[in-house]
Amino acid sequence: MRTTRRGLVLGGLALAGPALAQGEWPQRPVRMVIPYPPGGASDIIARLMAPHLTASLGQTLVVENRPGANGFIAAELVARSAPDGYTLLMGNAGPNGMGPALYGSRTPFDPIADFTPVMAVSVVPQIMAVNPAVPVRSFPEFIAYAREQQGKLSYGSAGIGSAGHMAMELLKSLTGIQLTHLPYRGSAPSTADLLAGVIPVNFDTVPVLLPHVQAGRVRGIAVTSLQRVPEAPDLQTIAETVPGFETVSWGGVLAPAGTPAPIIARLNAAMREAMARPDVGGALARQGIQPQSGPPEAFGAYVAAEVRKWTEVVQRMGLRPE
């Protein structure tokens, strides 16, 4: 009887230990790793949320940019981090959906098994934009021009396997146009070269390119969502010319696999509160970012569906990593 009681007591302490540790979280700053340089949609979202997550958690949320390898560097760093709630990833469609579909077994992490979903935070349409020196003003004109210049044009993206890269490759496969891909280390450098005329055309998210379109520094040609975006109603959708065409860039927070459920629940609750604020969710909406929220399970199911979708697209198109 004493042995049984001792076993029960020790077992109870073993169970209580992690619960107490989780209850004390966080004891130090939490970092959110961004897969791209400052200035992109992921960076914008993280920095808008950071002050409110800091206040809610009682510890500083530090935004850390770790660009490179189209987000794989940041994603692998988080996947290999301790599952203690102190290292998070602002995941998105590139490194956590399209990139793994393109690279397959060469991806240095498993996009599903190596992460615990926390919450989806955004869906962002992309804009197709050209440098003003390119003599086109509409999407049909661009397709005609690209066919005239078959194989002579280049296009930029935030990296191999990024949303912009996959959008153009899908467009190429559906229209027969040929352009050379010039991958960059994130949105900011590819946008800079679009502005400078180094590359004639680029796909990137609405918050990245719309200010330049509105200022006349680049010319907006079309958007990648099925519906026109309210912030730029004059920009037609690609689907109006190429029926069914749709690609969007999504974002969401991920933790290393095995992060305790109470920590995930607290993070999810804090992020829901942040997204409900007019200075976070409302500010994102005004920039063309569609704010999201919901339970971790829903985000996990969405990521899994995205990986399956883009794996099928890559196989159908016969794409290979460059």
C-alpha cells in the first residue's frame, strides 16, 4: 500500500511539474522569427502585433528578421528550437507551403510534423506590377507583350518557392509566356530593383506594392485573388482573363513541435485579442491584408491543405528547384 501511494504521489508530482512550469511562462522575452527582411507583409504583421503581445504576455516580444533561402533558414531555426514557447515563427505561404512542395524531400524540415500551429493571422492577395518603362497598361497587354518578347523578359520574386515565384510559374504554365526568374532575398530587394528598372515585372503582396502603385513609381497590372481588392478596385484580377487563376500569400504563427498546449492556448488568446483591435486588425485591413484568427487546429488543417495543393501544382507543372 505504501508503495502504491508513493507511486501515486510521485506520479502526481511528475504531472504537476510541467503544468507549473507552463503556468509560469513566459519568464523572459519571446522572439518571433521573420523569414524575410524588414518591409514585407510578414514583418508588417509581426511588428503591429508585437506591442500588444508584449502587454498581454508580460514579457517583451522581440521581432527578429532571419532572411535567406526563401524563408527556409528562419523556418529551420524555429523547427530545431526548444519547444518551450520562447521561439516562434511568422510562417507564410512560401517557406511553409509552396517551398516545401517545390523542394520535396530536400526541404530541411517537415512543414507539418516539425511545427505546432498557433493561429492564422492573414491572407494577402498579390499585385502584379511592372516598371513604368514597360509599355503595357493592362494584363492582356502584358501577355501580348511577353509573347512578343518571348524568353527575353525577366521577373523578380522574394525567393525560390515564394508566393511571387509560384504565381508567375503558374501564369507561365497557363498562358505559354516565357520569362526568366531572378530570385531575391526577400520583398524589399526585389521591389527596389523593380523601382530601379533592373527587373521589368514582379509579383508581391498588396501592402508591399500598392503604395508604389499609388505613387506612380510602378504600374499595377492585376491582382492574384479571385475578386478585386477594395484598396485598388481599378486593378483587374488575372482570373478575369485566365479563368480560375488564384494565388494568395497567407501568414500565421507557428511554434516548434511539442510546445505545450497551455502555452499555445495562451499565445492564441493573446493574438486573437490583438487581431480584434482596430490598431492591429483594422490597420492591416487598411493596407490590403485580410486579418484572420481562429483556433490552432483550423490553422494546422489549412497549412496541410496548402502543402497538398501546391505539391499537386508542382507535379502537374513539372517544376524543379532552380
